[in-house]
Amino acid sequence: MVPVQSSFGLGDALFFAPFVALAVVIFAFAGAVVYLEHRKEMALIERGHYDEGDRDSRAWILGGGLLVLAIGLGSVVSALLSGGAVGDGVTAVFVGLAALAYYFYKRRAVGTTVA
């Protein structure tokens, strides 16, 4: 009878342990942030100070624009450093810039109508 051979040993487990611990810490931190935000909103509702109208509905445009801009710039820089064709990175950069321009234009338009 031939014994089952495994290449996964104690050294491999010790190598991956910090990465698993980091993932657990990140998920725990995200969970704590969500929990504390929920508690804050519930306390505001109980006191009657919660106002849904104060939230900026354009925040997702700012976050999305920054994310797409960063992905596009990373793609362009990666392509230029590797000597390859640029590809879709330029499109992502311009989409990110357009989202940021829209956010700042709307912020200025809302700021001038309120003031």
C-alpha cells in the first residue's frame, strides 16, 4: 500500500497564517464599522435628530470616479512600464475624470443655489 503524499506542510501553513489573520482583521474591522454606524443611526432616530435629507446623494459618484480613475491610471502605467499597448486604461481614466468633473460641477451648482 502506498501512503498518500501531501506537499502541504507546517512551513506552508505558517507562511499563509499571517495572510489569513490579516483577512480576519479586515473583516472584523469592516464589521465593527458597520455595527457602529448602525448604532449611531439608531441613536439619532431615537432622539429624533435623524434627517435623511442631509445625506449627499452624489457621494457614490465621487467614490466611483476615484476608483475608476485609479484603475485606469494603474492600467496605463502598467502598460507603459511593460512596453505593451495601452488598451482600455485610457478609457477608464477619462470615465473617472468625467465622473469627478460631474461631481464637482454639481457640488458647485448646489452650493451657488443654496448660498
